[in-house]
Amino acid sequence: MGSSGVFAGTMGSICTPGSVTTPCAAQTWSFGIEALYLRPAYSDDFAWAGTVDQIGVLNTSEVFIANNPNWMWSFKLQASYNLATGNDLNLNWYHLGNKKTTYTVVNVFPGVIGGPLTETDLNIIEPTWDAINLEFGQKVNFGEFKNIRFHAGAQFANITMPITFIAEVLSPTFGVYGVGNIGFNSKYRGFGPRFGLDMNYDLNSSLGVYGNVAAAVLAGTSKVNAASAITFINSPTALRELSAKRTLLVPEVETRLGVRYVYAWSQGELALNLGYMWTYYHGPLFSNFEIDSGDSDFAIQGPEIGLKWIGNFV
């Protein structure tokens, strides 16, 4: 009587996972500064600076002018206290603002008594953004070359979008045919929890790459204040004012990608980073005189370069 055996297969190679550890206990401080070159972006009515109307005998076309604000220098300041086995308490502040973007749009309207009218529209915007983050972090080493800093905390954000609109309509016969001035200021302030991951991969003892992601949900107040004064020839000035306020929950997402170089010396470590940042807030701003016409998102993106010192004072 014979015997036989049936095997479903043979066992393949077994991967040995790297060890998961925390850094050795230490107490250090770190201070850093980053220069950011950022450009804001918007949606809904804030995405457009105006229109150019091309009026013909039988047809009219309208070309929208995109609102592409100027790139502007901004900064990030941070300080942290590193303690125990990879724990840290970090406070950082982003600031953007103090630079105007100006758009000039000219339209000509033929077929008017007294000759064609020329309308010149001047739009001036000066956005600002501040974000203050308080983070409690825990660094974990995944093998020899990889580490992730998990962090949780809170964010306070302040976003403003002031707009000045000046229009002048000229007639070759009557001179100044009409003028208009509009001041519009939309702003949002919010506070809420924030969570994130700072991921690092070391190429060698000094050079590495990083990818960071964080998300927050902010509860706050969205406000708008606006006023306009419009006058046409032989007509009284039409005045209008608007104010509105509401409570909003606004989600926020931030991502960063770059490279980092660390130089060790007797007084601690100097870390130089070069990368790119993207930040997005969903629908925090009123975007029109008609308050039910839609909300504008707010986003910023651009390159970053920073320097951080890590060490102690003794």
C-alpha cells in the first residue's frame, strides 16, 4: 500500500519588520524661522477681478479677468520644548499680508447719446492671514531611517479680504458721466482642534526628505461690512450699506513637502529646510454684496525656506 502527501505550497521569504522605538530621554529647546513666498487663491465671486465687455452691433462677448493676487513674502515663527522620550510642546505662528494687488479694467460702451462711454474700474485687494498652532507631539522611530511625529492640538485662524472698488465713467460730450466707490471687507476668525503627522525619511546622517500633513475643524464667526456710493450725471448719489455675521464650521487642510539638512555642532543642531506648502480653508468668507450668493474658499501655496536651532542653554 503506497502513501502520498499533498502540499498546498511552500512558505516564501519572511520579512523582518524594523523596530519601533522612541528617542532617548532628553530635554532641549528649539527655535525656528521660515521665509514663505505665498500666493492666495479664492473661489466664487472672489475668483474674478472683473469683466471686459466686447460689444458689437449684433453680438456681445464677456471676458472674465481672474483674480490672481501678487505673490507676497510671509513668515513662520516657532518655538518648542522637547522633553521625555520624544515628546514636545510646540507653538508656531504663520503670517501673510501687507501687500496690495491692483487691477484696472476698461470697458467701452458704444451707441450712447453723446458718444461712447468709457468705464474704468480699479480694484484693490489686500488679503491677510494669521494662523497660530499649539501642538503636543510624540516622535516615533520606525527603523533606522524613518520617523513620524504625531501631534494634536489647536489652531486659531484670522482671515481678512478687504476690497476697494473705484469706477469712473467718462463721456466725450458730458465729461464725467458717473462715479462709484465701494468698500468691502470680509473676514473670518475661528478656533478648533488640529491633528497631524510630520513624516521624515533620512537619506544619510545629515540629509532627509519630509512630508507633513495636518487638518483642523474651526468654529468661528464670518463677518462682512460693505458700503457703496454711486453717482450718475444729473442724479442723486445712491448709498448702500451692508453688514452680516454668522457662525461657521470651517475645515482646514495643510500639507508640506521638502528636504532637510541637519548640521550637528557643539551647541546643538542647526536644521535647514527647503520645501513647498499648500493650505486650504473651505468657505470661510462672504464673497458678494448679496450675502446668499455664495461663499469663497481661501487657499495659499508657495515655497518655503527655514532654519531651526535645537539644543539647550546649559
